[in-house]
Amino acid sequence: MTIELGQGTGPLRGVRVVEIAGIGPGPHAAMTLADLGADVVRVERPKGGFTASTRANDILNRGRPSVALDLKHPDAVATVLALVERADVLTEGMRPGAMERLGLGPEECLARNPRLVYARMTGWGQDGPWAQSAGHDMNYISLAGALHGLGQTRERPQFPTNLLGDFGGGSTYLVIGILAALLESRSSGEGQVVDAALVDGTAHLTAMHLSMLASGTAQDRRAAGVLDGGAPFYDVYETADGRHMSVGALEPQFWAELVRLLELEDVPDRDDPAQWRALREVLATRFRERTQDEWAAVFDGTDACCVPVLPMGEATAHPHLRARETYVDRDGLVQPAPAPRFSRTEATLSSAPPEVGAQTREALEAWGIEGVDGLLESGAAVQAPSAVSGRGG
């Protein structure tokens, strides 16, 4: 079965992307582009690389074929450059200088395709004294100032797995950069390099917090302000069964609804920080009187801004998210549906995560690459022996 180019139905249908495989934010960005309809080819080493799960369950690899190329082989490098000639975007997530050493840096690629958007994803950025240093999500959000204020205990910060740096400050900003550069290239006829660094994106996300610090409405320490657990009307409370409810009743009208549904009277003044400790104890005592399910029923669909804290296994089945099909079951794998949504060019949930090299031949031929047999015979390209042709799901 021949791979059908542009099968995506999203607004990026017709945009061609070459993804040089990496981990974390790079694959997430490529997944997002594929979800939005782009025709993405994932180029990865024949033996694969680090993955947080088995290939069949690696949702970050969905929606695009896997082409296995040995980039130490000159013919493989030439193949990538041939793909670049046909592409609108190249994404990569290696340390600064690694692509240049392969002969696939911006200079070589833009020489082949002057309109190319060359998108680079790193932790520290392409320059600066730490550009060549190793790091992970926790390190980048630490240096950017974001981790220090996270958590509701003053003894130590608490990190939100790798959601904030890798995906909030990383892949999200890589996609923003790609889309902006694509739009500009359509008018100028020129490509450019997008330098997306997790430390930069995370810093950009702190704009509101920096504003609050400047105005004195927040403090540079944990559990001291309105949004970090310092205020009792924006916090998490334990229920009778050891589970939790999240309370976000910031505005007076929402607070009034919360108090009404909690059946509380004469509560301490929420506008007086001196009474916050007493108010928190009142709320904590009340929430411990019922189970999470009981409180969820009380607040279901109300304006009290109080909802249950759900584990993933329950979140995917919640009636609201089920009605919107926020999570879907595709090929026996529960996964998030593409986001955001579009009224006319609906985003695409296409193929399942492939094995390494599962579509090497099909994808290269579909992109018009010649001499694929020779690439496979030389070892420059590798086709998975048990690969099943096709991208459709």
C-alpha cells in the first residue's frame, strides 16, 4: 500500500516536514504538526533511540512514518538533503553543532532549499556559556526561575513531571516558531532558523508572575500568594476517602457559590490574609466530611470552581471529556485527541506509532527519492523486516 501524501485533514495539509528524531519536546512538536495535517517524515537511527515506552504505545510518534537512516553513511546524509529540497520545515533536537558535524546544518540545508524553516529544539539554546551542557526539564525550569515557586510546601519546590519545560516551554514554542516562520516565508520567499530553547520558552511563560511580583501581588517564595497555595480559596483539599478536590474560587461570585454549596456560614473573611489560616482549616474540615465522589456530585456543573483531582485513568473517562472526545481510544491505545479544534479543517488523528523503519521504502518513494533499493542494500537506509506498509489507521 503506497503512503498517501497530505492525507491529513487539518489546516497544515500540504506542508511537508522532515523530523530528525529526538526525545521529548521534539517528537511532541512533530506529533502536533502531524495532528494539524502536515505530512511529516520521521528520520531516525536504525536501532531507534530512547523512548519512555514501547514503540506501539509511544503516542509522541503517532501520525507519521518512520524512516530509518544511518546518518554516519554519506548516502543517508544525501538522502536527508534530498528530502529537505522537497520540504517546508526541518526539525531537530540535537546539541548545538551536532547537525553541522553531520553535514546537515542550516547552511547546507538552506543552500538546498532557501525557503526552508530550519527549527531547532534545545534546552539552553544555540549559544551562551551553557549551550553545550547537558540538562533536562527540571534543570531548565530551575534556571529560568519557574521551579522555585512551584509547590505548596515552603520547605522545597515540587516539579510537575516534565510538563512545564519540555512541553510548555519547549515543543509549544517550537511549533509557534515554525508556524510564524512558515507564514513569513510565504511572503518573503526566504527561510530562516528557529532557535527554540526550553529555558527561553519557560521564561516567556513567567510573564504574568513577573508582573505580579512587580506589583507586589505575589512574593518570590512558595505558598505565599493567591495562585501558589497561599490563599485558601485557590488550593487543593483532601476528602474523606483520601482523595482531593481542587478549589479555584478566585472571584467573589464564585466564592459565594462555593460557600453556599459547602453549606458554610460565618466563615472567616477571605479578603483578610490574617484570617487565611483559620479559613483554610474551616475548608479542610468540611471537605474531609465527604468522599470525592460525593463532593463531585455537589459541584457538578456549578460556578463554584471546584472539581475533583482525577488520575489519568479516570480523567480519560470523565463525562465532560468523553462528550468532547478529548481523549480517544485508537488502535487500542487511549490518547489525547488533536488540539486545538477547527470548524472547517478538522485536525487529523491518523496512523498509530510505527516501529523504527517501518515505512522507510514507502515514505522515501512517496517523497520522490530515487535509488531506494541501493540505499537499502548499502545499509544507508534500513527497512524493518516485519514492517507493514501504509500510514492509514
